[in-house]
Amino acid sequence: MDLSFTPEELAFRDEARHFFRTEIPRSIRDKVAEGEGLTRDDMITSQRILNARGWATPNWPVEWGGRGWSPVQVYFYQDEMQQANCPPPIGFNVSMVGPVIAQFANDDIKRRFLPATANADIFWCQGFSEPGSGSDLASLRTKAERKGDKYIVNGQKIWTTLAQYADWIFCLVRTDPAAKQQEGISFLLIDMKTPGITVRPIVTIDGGREVNEVFFDNVEVPVENLVGQENKGWDYAKFLLGNERTGIARVGMSKAKVARIKELAALEFKGGRPMIENPRFMEKLTAIEIELKALEMTQLRVVSDERKREKGKQNPASSILKLKGSVIQQQLTELLMEVVGPFMMPYQREFDGNNEPVVGPDYATEAAPMYFNYRKVSIYGGSNEIQRNIIAKAILGL
């Protein structure tokens, strides 16, 4: 493993560090640091600043705005972005539908959608999961029947993140019910303003409304909005899900949270002394910092390996990054709850008719919602149970 960096790589790190800490508005970065939800305008503002620099879509083909960066540059880009508490590029745009369109769509769709997707002129959401078709996604039942130059779409999607903000949705739909499950699925782009689409929010355990149900009732979609070939959507979905894992360890984000916990632990007292001086608390925080350093070294090993690994071939160690990264993220939210103590309890996000003032400091109000929201990180992107199976087979050879 080669962990040395060239002067050019270190210069890029310094450039990224300066950019993220000076160009992205402090008001947006403070929301990220506190775990406060970003508005649609916040996400679009950040995306457009990145795009103006040419940094919104580094993973895309160069002819469509990609940077052709080395694995080390990608690492520094993600790490410095996360440590500065900057919102990442809109994932549905940049990591999901954009690469699929660039790889598989015809030139007309590329010209129509890629520039607007990069600049967040279109805000996308993902229509994959359905009731009864989550992990077993190939069993999806939303159907698209072709009638002339249109598809008629009927069905339901669920857990559709940020659908309330979206202009368009990229959907997996069943176009050949007689084919084997994976062989009868197509990839459609659908305008959310099309008649027959209904979005209904799902209130999550943290009181947030980031996920939704989306219903399609005889929705007419032009055939020209089909990506690639009909009934080949499963191949495109696998390609998309491979891109979804990029940076999932979130080492930089966890570093930023450690720094924030130390800052707040100096302000909160327990037994007449600041929490930062409490030996038991610092023992727990130090243990997490050690695990985080080990995770960072593992991530650098993967980066070093990518320098010589065949392009497109995934290192199974990425499962370790996902598994350990999600555990550390959850442990840090638990420590934050310990720091703010009872001040986190009275908070209820957007509770109708609640006119009581917030109890305690402002920074305490998001601790409980963040803790509950982060229960999801050990599930999405491939559950931790699945990651353990991959590690056992691909790395340990069991």
C-alpha cells in the first residue's frame, strides 16, 4: 500500500479545502453541521456553485462535464467536502440518473437532460422501491403499456426520497409481464407534473418528511423518454446502484462530527465539570476516534488499490467501508445525545399547534431527530448484514 501523496495531489487537496470553506455559503454549511434539513433552494444553490466550478459531476464522462480525476483526487474531493460540512452534489442527479443517461441513453436524451441535470435545473427523484418490492426489486409491479407513441404507467412507488421537491422521476417499470422478472423491466424518465401522479408524504421516526409514496394513475409518458432499450432497465439499474456506493463510508463527515462533539462537550456540564473533562465520556469518544482512523486507513488502502485496479472492477473492501462507516456514524449520534442530555427530549419537529419555546440551546434541538434518522444508515446502500456476507465470502474466503 502506497500512502504517500505527490505535491500535485496535496495541492489539489488544499485547493478543495479552500473552495469548500469559502465558496459554499456558511448558512448552508451550518445547517449540515447541526443536522438540520436542507431546503430545495439550499441544495440547488450548492449544486450550482459546484457546477460553475466544474465540480458538480466529476464522475461523469469528460465530454459531459466529468473531470477524469484520479482515485486520490476523488478521495480528497469527498473528504474535504464532508469535513467542511458542505452538501454533496444532489445524489439522484449526479450519482444515479446522470451516469445512466450518459452511458446508455441516445444523444437526444443526453442533450435534453445532462446539462440541466448537472446544474440542478431539473431536480430528480428515484422511483425504484415498491410495497413488497424493496430488497427483491426485480418483483416490481408498476407497469408501462405501450400505446402508439406513449407508455401508459400505472402503479405505486414507495420510500421515494425528496419526491416533494422533484421535477422529474426516473422509474423502473414493467414493460413485458410475460418475461422473466429481470428481463421485462424498462427505465423511464417521467415529468412529475404529468397528470395522474400523486405524491403522499411518509412521516419518518425523526419527524421528517423526506420520503414519500408516489402513485401513477394512467400516466402518459412519451416513448422518447425511454432510456436505452426496452426491457433492459435491470442492467441500467445495476449500473446505477454501483455508482450509489461512492463515498458511502463518509469518513470526512464523521471527522467533522467528532470535532463538533468536542466543541459542544466543552459547553455542556456534568457533575460541575465540562463533559470534555469527563473521563468516561472521553474514553468513549477516543475509542470512536481510533476506529475512525482505522477506517480512514482502510479507505486509503482502497484508494491505493484503485490506482492499479482494472477500471470498473469494485474492491470488495468497499463493504468494510460501508459496514464500519455506518456503525461509526450511528455511534457519533449516540454520543451527541449524551452531550446534550435532557435538552433533546422536548423537541418535536413541525408539531402542529405547538407554540412552546425550545428548551435548552439551539444546537440541542436536532440531536434526537439526527439519532433516529441515522438508524437508516446501516440499511441503505446494502444492509450491514449483506455486507458481512460479502466480506465473509469475497475477503475471508469462508
